[in-house]
Amino acid sequence: MTRFASVFYGVASYLFFLVTFLYAIGFVSGLVVPKTLDSGPSTVLTEAILINLAVLAVFAIQHSLMARPQFKRWWTTIVPPSVERPTYVLFATAALALLIWQWRAMPEIVWQVTNPILATALVALSLLGWLIVLLSTFMISHFELFGLKQVLLHFRGRQLPAAEFKTPGFYRFVRHPIYFGFLVAFWSTPVMTQGHLLFAFATTAYILIGIMLEERDLVGLFGDEYRRYRERVSMLLPFWRRS
């Protein structure tokens, strides 16, 4: 029963993520969904900034804290290792859902692209960024990244194999294609409002901090192999080579 419960928990956590992720695409891009970055409840500018920064901070702190190896070692003394990743996904998705729910619109336009062809191209570029994010997860291990592989292996009485250093697909050209895709998605918009600009700036800052923390962990895990990879492959700009 414990194994069945783990699989149910992992699948439920993944489905929660998938629905929220798809909603987040519309939320940032301003497409289809009822509430976007520039719609929904609004308030005075100062209050909106404080609330928006608060929900962004919850999202960033949860992601950074629960992803650290030290936290995982402590956390797995409380939760079974097989559901550690689904639990991370559950908390991360809840933080994202909170951000979407509590975000306050700041609709004042900072800049706008009025040419319909360029505007459509920017929307397409934003969607391309989301596609890069999704494809990048499958190039490493999508179902391991979101905890399904762990619970299915546990159900079969097997353990997750030791991590191997690989650079498939986009990872041959940029070290962090997922983050690159997010940046493309967040900044490519024909209408840049105050709220969208705040969101893009804050998430960019978080991504840069997150990369530093993540690379420290990767060096600790893979050692010189990752150091050599870092020397030859750009962090965020594909195909960029250091002189």
C-alpha cells in the first residue's frame, strides 16, 4: 500500500504541476487564461509592488532552499527518499499557484510594439521560449525532474541510479537552456507594462542567483568534469564562446 500511495502521490503532484505550468504560460504571455500579469485585481502602486515582490520571494526562497543538497539530506529524514522530489514539485507548484493567485496588476504601459507583425513575432518568440523550457526537461530526464521516475522505481522495488554527467541536445550549446528559455519567454512581449517589467526583472535576478547556487552544487557533485564543461560552454547565451 505504501508503494501504491507513493505512485498516487507522485502522479497527483505531477498533474498539479502540469496544469499550473500550462496556466502560467497563459498568465505570462497574456493568452487564453482569465487572469494574466496585466489583468485581475489591482491596487495602489506601492501596495501592488510589495505584494508582488512578496509572492515572488516566496517562490524564489522555496525553490532555492528545497533544491539544496543540505536541505535534501535533512528533509529525507522526515519524508521517504522516493517522494522527496514529488514533494519538492508539490511545494514549488503551490508557490507558483500562490504567485498567480495573489499577483496584483500594474497595467501602466512602459513600452509597446504597435507594428502587428513585430507584435505577433514577439508573442511567437515568447511561446518558443516556453517550448525550449519543456524540450530541455526531456533532454535530461523530464519524469525524473518532476518526481515520477522515483516513485515508479520505488513501486518496482528499485532505486534511482547514481547521477551521471551528460550534455544532451541544447546542453551542448548552453549550460542552462531551461533558464534561457524562461528569459526568452519572460522578456518577449509586445506590451511591457509595469507589472510585466517587475516580473521580468525579479525573475531574471532570481535566475542569475539560482545559477550560481546550482553550479556550486554541480561542481560539488561532478567535480572537474563540470568545471571543464563550464569552461567550454556558455552559461546563458547559446554558442557563445569565451575568448
